[in-house]
Amino acid sequence: MCCLCSYSAMKSWGFGMLDMLGINSAELHVCCFPLQDWLSKFGYLPPPDPVTGQLQTKEALTRAIKAMQKFGGLKETGVLDQATLGLMKTPRCSLPDVSEAEGTMGRRKRSPTPPNKWNKRHLSWRVRTFPKDSALLGRDTVRALMYYALKVWSDIAPLNFHEVAGSDADIQIDFTKADHNDGYPFDGPGGTVAHAFFPGERFTAGDTHFDDDEAWTFRSPDSHGMDLFAVAVHEFGHAIGLVHTSAIESIMRPYYQGPVGDPLKYDLPYEDKVRVWQLYGVRDSVSHTNQPGSSSQTAEPPVLLDLPENRSNILLARDAPDRCTSHFDAVAQIRGEAFFFKGKYFWRLTREKHLVSLRPAQIHRFWRGLPTNLDSVDAVYERPGDHKIVFFKGLKYWVFRDNIVEEGYPRPISDFGLPLEGVDAAFVWLHNDKTYFFKDNRYWRYDDHLHRMDLGYPKDSNLWKGLPSQLDDAMRWSDGSSYFFKGKEYWRVPGSDMEVDVGFPRLIAKDWMLCTEMQEDSPDAEPKNTETRVNVSSSTRCTDVQSAMSECVCPLCLFLIVVRISCYKCLTSW
């Protein structure tokens, strides 16, 4: 049987029907396209009656093709020409096309009703299952891309998305294949690539599924594969209540349009902004008059690092420092996350102060452009205004856009007006958005917006009451306070104050590095000799163990471990 129509259909219609559709009998075997199924699947025809097997009339098919052509931006001929067939074969979203095509088709049984919007503004999300053949994308990269795709919408609408570790998330994200029991089966590579459920009362509301048979990519140098960020932005549009549109420039057009650019810079088409504003209103920091051609003042989102996929790259080297017994060379807040640098390595903490990994990563593998033989860094900070990242080592400094070094670096620190003695610490103070450099017992104030040192500096660091001299580094954290680090301790200075908060100093290892008192007090102790027993039910996921215990992370889930736990039970429900 030909995929286009059955032999019985051809017999009842006559082969003139194929001519009407623009296909002659000699081309029939070449075409082999499930036309009626496709038109029914995406809402242009009612679904076939499983009892009577009633066929569609010529007029109904012609109207359906015209409606599809109109929605796809093609000439409305009603003929299945090459352009129409090509668009039908383009990878696309699984959901039907709900649009002005309804007026042409009349009432459609398959079309979903206009979606509700969320009745709350704080929404949780979680990647429940990851791509199984993740040769191109690691778990951290997938999570980061989901974060940025959601942020595209929250940047302009009063919605706030936060990732959670438990199973109770508003938006559950899965990579799955074929029939996965939600009524929208996937069809292998190409065809339908993803779908999401609209807000509402159903338990699947907001859930988003990606076809794991696709070759998902990110920043791919060629056209191979499906750009995960672009598809995720589209699907999360559905998850917050937007339906498909025929607007050519819209991200909510049902057909895959290829990569949309850097997630750190992507800006929604104005058409999509207006539609989400109609649902939720405009975020306070956004002007609804920001039409095409006008610039947005929204700050750049957090850095998206290209994480190493070769597992050998993240294996702990012999010279890697112990996070629980070390002091740190530099500490910085970058795109809202904390980075602790020691020697050739660094640890990274999320906004919630959760370690991304208990193992350190090598600095030069992430920050491309630093010398491979760099043994340490002196200070790091994120520049206000353009959000570029500045590294200091000795008498030189480097400027990075995200994790790629700018041309022309390194340069001498004399560019800042700093003495040729190096820098101990650097951070941007929330009080005035200016950069403070510390060296020994002195500090300088630099205006990154005007690119000049302020007059009257350096000053005595004793003006910051309660701080030690010769700091290791400092940073501004997301709570608005300034944090200063030296040795194994840190000090907090709240808000616009210049005096250390009560109760400080405190231990870095305990508050930031998730270290136990035993590890702090015994530098030579080996964590692997410590045993902690955890009762794990058959339904407990490894993420539940991680959230329940500050120190235990299942190695078979996240490849991280500092104590021995019975992890095999985690896998029974993974």
C-alpha cells in the first residue's frame, strides 16, 4: 500500500484524484507520503473513523491542503506540489496547528481548545530523563540549555522559573522515543521532534518531551542535527500557553527553522513578545514598546560553558587540591554562580550554593585562551555593564566574553592604573557598581563604565572594619552582600555597609564546599574510608538522596561520591 493513499481509495476516487493533487501515477511510488494521516495529525482534517474507515472527499482534501499552505506561508493552490510536500516533510513540533486555519476548516475534533495560562508566577522545572546517546551534549549542558530557553520567556514576562531536584516539578522535561503513553508518539529521526503540554488541570500540564531518536546539538559548526536550544524555546512557549502561529518570523511557527543563535544573546521576535504579554502582561523591567530595531537593556544571562564530554577530562588528577582543606586563590560570582579557584582547578556552585560537582575542573579547559601552563590565578571578577569576565595573574590580565578570550590579551594591569605589584582581590560593590581592587593593606576603586581609576585612591583597607589584610579574594553574592576570603575563612559585609557582619568569620569548607567537620579537622583523612549508611526505598531516586544528605551523591547518577552509600537501589527506579 502506498503511504499517500490506499489502493481502495485510488480505485474509488479514480486516478484523476492524483492528477488533481498534482501527482501522476508514475510519480506515486516516489512520493510515498502519508498525506491524509499528516493532515489529520496536525488538525487540517478530522481523524479517520476507526469503525467505518470513511475516506475524505476531494473537496475536503483540497480545502485541507489550502489551509496548510496558508498556515505555512505558501501559495494557496490546493495542489500537493513540491514546495508543499517539502514543507510537510520538514521536522516540526508534534502539536496541531491551531490558528486562522480553523476558519477555513471549520470545527476540528483534534484541535486542542485555547490553552489556559498558569495561575501562578513561580514555576519549577526538572530534567527527568536525559538524552541516552549523549555524545554531543552532556547533562550539565542540557540543563543549562533548558535554563536559557526558559529564561527567554521569563526575561520579558512576569514568570520565574527555578530548577528543582525532586519529582514534584511544574514542568517535567523528558527525552523519550516512539510511543511514550501521552497520545503524541514520536516517529524516529526527522518528522516530529518535540512537543509540550499547555497549562491546565491535567497532570501533564507544562510537561515537555523531546524525541531521543533525534541528533540533538548545540553550537554545531554544520547543519547536522537538531539545535536543542531553538526547539526548547518553541516548546516552552507551548508550556506557558502559546499555540502555533503562521507568522514567518515567529519562534512558535510549527516547523523547525534551524539554530536561532547564541542563547546568551537570543531575543524573541516582537510577534512572540506581544502574544506572551497578552497572556501574562509585561515584566516590570521590560518596555512593551521595544519593537524591532530598538535595543533592549536586559542584562546578559549567566555564562553557558561548553563542558568537556570526555569523562577522562574530569577525572581527578594527582595534583588536584582537596576542596575541604584548601584555601582559595580566587573567588568570583559569574552570571550569578560562584566560582572557587585553586591552582589549575576550580569548583562551581549554583545560585542556591549547590556544588555542580565535587570534583574540580581544569581552568584552561573552560576558559579558552588562558595559558595551558597557568598554575593559578590571582583574582577574577565579572565586569559591570558588558558582563565580560576579567582574570588577573601577576602583572597581566585577560578579558573573556563568556568563556572565550577577547583578541589582544593578555595586557598589563597598568591599564587599570594599578601598581606593578599584582592584585589580591577584586569585586564589584553593589552599593555603587564600582570595582574594588585589594593589594596587601590598600584598596583602589575603579569605574568600569568610564574606564578609569577614581581619584583619592588607594586607601587603607582598615576602612573596611573587621576585614583581615592581604585577602585571597572577594565577591558580591546574590544576596546583595560582599564576601571576603582569606585562608580557610570568609567574612560577610551586608549591603552598602563597610563593616563585617556579626558572627563572622566562618569556615569556607563547611558553608560553601559541603565538607564535614571530620574532614576539616583532619586534613589527612581520606573520605573513602568513611561509611555512611542510608536507607533507600525502591522508589527513591538518586536526586532524593542528594537532597536529603548534604554530602552523599550517587556516583552512578552524577559520577560524584565522597562517602560510600548503597546506590544500587537508586537505579531500580531510574
